[in-house]
Amino acid sequence: MVDGLCLAWGIMLVGGARARVGSARVGLARAREGQARAVVERDRLRAVMARREGALVERGRLIERLQRSRQAEREWNRELRAQLERTQVTRGALGEDADVRELVLRAAIELVEAEKGLLLSRSDENGDGELDLVCALGFSAAAGHSELAQRFAREVIERDRIVREDSPARSQRDADGEIDNLVAIPLYLRERFSGVIVCANRPGGFKELEDDVLLALGDHAGAALHTQRLENQLTHAHRSTLETLAALIEAYDPLAHREGEEAAVLTRMLARRMNVPTAEQETIAAAARLRDVAQITTPERILLKPGPLTPEERSIIELHPRTGARVIAHTSALDDIAQAVLYHHERYDGTGYPTQLAGTNIPLAARILAIADAYTALTHERPYRAAHSPEDALAELTAAAGSHLDPELTQLFLEELRAGTPSIPPPAHQPPPRHQLTTTDPLTLLPGHRAFREAAHQVSQHQPITVALIQIEGLHEENTRHGYNGGDQIILRAARNAQRAAQRTGAQTYRDSGRRIAILQTPQGDHHTPDLAHELHIEYALGPPVTIALATTQPGEAADQTIQRARQKLSSTIITQPE
């Protein structure tokens, strides 16, 4: 019994052990299976991580590439814009047309780090079978005939894409021997294909340059060329406005226009001495040409008055800087010119007009213009005085330095003139005498003061002349009592009297000033020359009251001297009174 129980217990123990061993084996198998699955999952995760890391690296490369592209594009755009701005500042609103094609090519060469380059047009206007060369930099041979550049440029045109070659097959042409590698970039102007930029000889070649950067380069180049074309058109419009105003002055008074041209030369001379930028020199010279544009609106009875002006007349004269500045400032790009015109009658001591600016508060352009204007005015005749000699004019400027004129600038001006008078180019055509122009005195319809002086000068070079001056007396009093209409009637009557006397003596009549009529008589060949003085006394016997003076040229005497002698006689001649 006991043995049976022991045997049964032993069997049970053995069976339990076997069960445990079987369970362990199953667990071990399961563990090994789990480990295998873990290895597979680990490998899978590693593969996923590797792919993701690779994607991140590629993304980083793309981001870096994009950043480089954007940075290169920004640098190109910034450099080109800066060069365009420098060009515009240097030229100014009135400068010569800017040709930025070479500027664009130079910037492209620098930005792609090439040694040389050329810009080809899409067209072949000369019909030689090659694209026309616009400009080239860095080549010693004729770059436009480079077979390589022409071939690659045509490929760009045909395929509308960037073409590059680091080992191009060369031809026998000289320019091709200078090319080691190249890139050809399309250039668009207002969304239309315009040409090709070819850059050559970059160390290491052009492969690493991104297409986006090079295309952006071509786009910005086209935009720059289009912008500059618009700038040039605008500059043409500004210059046309300037020339229109200058032509208006010339049509009204050719000699005033000539004085403006002389003043412009003098302003450039002084501005250059002061190292004023070229654009500002042109601004000041333009202001010199237009400084008196508003005098067209000033009555001739004031402009041609031989004596002192009344306060009312003075106030009218002092309006012309403001009026001229307003006319010029209608074109905003000419504002600097308008400012110079506005202030060119200011005085250094603050007693000028229109705003009584003083010292360096007066713009530099206006101070330069004031000196040139003063010298030009002194060396030309005015109704109330004869022209000064250059030496006397310089003495007058010296006396005015520190009061009317900037003393430092005046000294520089004197030094420049004494070193040598600047060359004043002759006019494109000699201004015709004013009596040959349609412009006449609107009241009497007679040629005016300048026409009289021009005619006298021209005729006296070939034969003697007789000058008669008829000065109307009591005109101011008549204007005061009955207004200008009453005075105008007296002027008309005096003018008609003079015309009748001149007609009978073969002479020409002019309105020399607000109250003075002039007659110019020349000998009539072998015929007896009528007595002009006698005819005048007959005409004015019944009025209006006038003073008459005559003078005939003497041997070696110029026309201006004859006229001056007649004017001097006016103060001593008996007034012809109506009976």
C-alpha cells in the first residue's frame, strides 16, 4: 500500500517535471519569436529613421539651396538698383540719356563671378547673319563675332532656357580663343524676349549656379533696362519743357535769350570751380537760361523805361522771380530750377527780393546764378545805361561782394574770369533783328528797343547813320491824371507823327522805351538826304510836347556811341511845344 502510494507520488512528480520542462520550452520559443519580431521591428524603425533622416538632409539641402538662391537674387537686385540710383543721381533730371546696358552686363559678370561677358540683341538689324552686339566687357578681340557666343545665344532663343558649357568646342575666331566656359541667360523686356547675356570664364565653371538665380538675373536685367528706358523718356520730356520755355524767351527777345545762354556758361564755370556735381551744374545752367522767363508778362513801358522806376513799377518788376518759379514748377522734376529762379534776386545782406533771405540761407544755386546774372546784365546795354566793359563789370562785382553778392563766390568768379574768359559757343543761328520778327510793341505796333539797337549796329558797319530820339514829355502826369489810357493816346499820337516824318525821309521808326520813339536814317546814295530834323519839327508843331535830339555817326564811332550822344542831347534840347 505504502509502495503503491510512493510509486504514484513518484509518477506524479515526474509528470509535473515533464510538464514544467514543456512549458519552459514553449516560453523559450515564444521568447525567441518575440526577440525575432523585435529585431525585425527595430530594423524597420531604423530604416524608417534612415529614410526620414535622409529626407531631412535633402530638405535641408533644398532649404539651403533656396536660401542661397534668394540671397543671390537679393544681392543682384540690390547691386543693380544701387548702380541705377547712382546713375540717376549723377545725371539729374536734365542729364543725357543713360545707357544702362553696359551697367547691367557689368553687374551680371560680377555677380556670377565671371571674367568677361557680352550682351547680344535678339535682332540682326545689319543683316550679317549674326545677332547684333549691344556691348561687351573684358574681350580683347571682336566679341560680337564669337561663334561660341552666337551659337549658344541662338540656342537660348530657340529653347528659351539657360545654356551652359564648361568645355565648349572652339572655332578659329579670335574671340572664341578667349572663352574657357560660358553661360547664356535669356533677357526679357516687358515680358518679351529681348536678348541674351553671355558670361564667360568662371573659375570652376557655371554648373553650380542655380537656374532660378540666373533666370532672376535675366528678369531683373530686363526690368532695369525697361525702367531706364522710361527714365530716358521722362528726361526727354523734362528737357523738352526746358527748351520750350527757352524758345518762348527767344521768340519774345532773341538777345535776352542770348544773354541767358551766356549766363549759363558762366554758372557752369563757377560751379565747376566749386566742384558742384554735374547734375547740379546743369540745374543752375538751366535756371540761368530761364531766370527771366516771367519778364514776358512785364509791360514794355516798364522794361524799356530809361529812368528810375516808380514804387508801383518796382513792385511789378519784383514779381518776376515768383511768377517764373511758378511757371517752371508746374513740372515737378524742375523744382530745383524753380528754386534757383525764385531766389536769384535775393541779396547777401538780406535786402533782396522776394523773401529777403540772407547769407547762406540763400540756396547755393541762386547765389551762383546771382553773380552770373549780374555780370551778364552789366556787360549788356539796358535802356537806362550803356554796356559796361568787362573790367568795369568786374569792378562793380567787387564792390557788390558782401552786400548784394556772396563774397566768397564772387572772389572765385573774379579769379576764374581773370584767368581766362570761358568760351561761349556761338548761337546755332544768328538771331534776326527784332524788327524782322512778328513780335512788336503791342500799343504802337513798332519794333522795340532791341530791334533798334540791332539795326543801328548792323547798318553802321557799312555806312554812317543818323539817329533821332523823340522823348514824350509830361507822360507821367498824364497817366496820373487820366490813367494809362490817356497816356497811351499820347504815345500813339507821338508814334504816328514820327512814322510820317520817317516815311518822308526814308527812315525806320522804333519804340525805344516807354516814353521814347527812335528813328534810324541812312544816306540815300547820290540823292539828297531829306532833313529829318525839319520834318520832325513840322510833325510835332501841334503836339504832343516832346524833346527831339539827333546825332550822326562820326569817323571811327560805333552805333552805340552815336545813340549815346543823342541821348545826352535830350537834356539840352528845347522842348517842342504845340502852338
